[in-house]
Amino acid sequence: MCQFSRQLLLQLILYFAFGHIYGQQVSERIVGGSAVTQKKYPYYVRLHYRGEFKCGGSLVRNNAVLTAAHCVKGGSVKALRVHADTINLGDTGVVRTIKNALVSKTYNAATLNYDVAVLILSSAIPSASLSVISLEKSAVAAGTSCLVIGHGYTKENGVVSRQLQEIQVPVVSRAVCQRKYRGTGAITQYMMCASEPGKKDSCSGDSGGPMICNGKQAGIVSWGMGCGRVKYPGVYTDVSKVYSFIEKALKKYP
């Protein structure tokens, strides 16, 4: 089987196993949120692949974006574009190509363990169009209310949201999340969970976007079983657990 066919088969398996990962070009979303009508999150960026919106991301430096590994792995880096300074899919904003896409060797495409990527941009984004987000180095306590933003679906099997959406969701302890996903998917030490069961959640199209807790980015939208389901919380890459990789990547390309 050719490499392309293997990649397509893997994506189809993941799509049916995990409701919010792949779908069409857009597949993670905000459920139960509200529209963002002002540019109050200047660190948020969109990631497009071959001209189509694919994922979210966050500026952690004026020339570096933090996103999910599954948003970039398996595709051509040359076909990626980052759009900053925009809250509507119809707006182009400030566009940059990618010079380097860094994914850890620990990343597992089958389980989405260590689902993190650092993108080094071809050139810096002007300071007037950005604000970088600080990263959380410590674990966030269960029950903490966190902000999630993205252009993903507003309901399971829905459509992408043209206007940026925002929600507040409480962190779910890893132990509780592991019990909920037992027999469905592995919640590893590099993941964290959050949602308001049956009401608020991230979804398809939100992948790669930030989860902000106490003013710092604590999570990266990664995967989940469906969207907004009572039983299954949204799953995020725990930034505090992958911080060493992010730090090394940024130091490698100052």
C-alpha cells in the first residue's frame, strides 16, 4: 500500500473512532459558545492547507505558532499558510508561509499522544497585528474555568463557523476523563480534558487552537468522541507536559 493510501486509511479510521479529529478539511468546533465580534484575541491564528481552512493555532512568538501535530503531519509544509489578525473566515488578515514545522518523535498519529507542533514562520508578523500568549508550565487544577476559541462546528456533524467562537469550559481531572474514555481511547499523561457535559465543548475545526486558563495557554485542542456529548469531554494536549519540547523548538529557531 502506498504512503498516501496508508495515510488516508489512518485518517478514515481516526475519523470514525474520534468524532472531532479529521472529518472533511474542517472538523473540530465550538459547541455552546458565542461569536467573537471584536479582535480581542490577537494571538489566535488560522491554519490553511492548500487554500482551505484546517485548524487553529496561537502565536507564542512574533514568528512562531503553536498548534496540534495532527494539523500538520502528513502534509506538505509548503502548502500551509498562517492567517493572523482576523476573526472571520472571509477575511484574509496577515498571511505567512511556514519555514519549519517541528513535531516531536513522541507524537503518535494513531492515539494522538503528544499532539503538539511548533511552526516557524517565514517572517515575523508586525507587532501591530499580534499579541503573543504566555504558556502555562504547571498543571491546571480540575474545575478551573478555561477559554477556548475557534472556527469549528457549533454542533456535532455541523458546519464550520465563519465567525470566531468562544466558550468557557471547566477542566475535568485526568482520572475522571480516563474513566469516561475507558475502552474508547487512551488519556495519557500528555493530555488534559475539559467540557461542560452536553452543553459546551470544542469540536471539529477547533483543532490546534488554544485553551486559555488563568491568562495562559494550558491546552491545545486535540480530539474527542463526538462534540458536546454528556459522557465524553473534549481532549487537549497538556501544554505543561510538552513545554520542554516547545521550549527546545523555539530555541532551535530563534
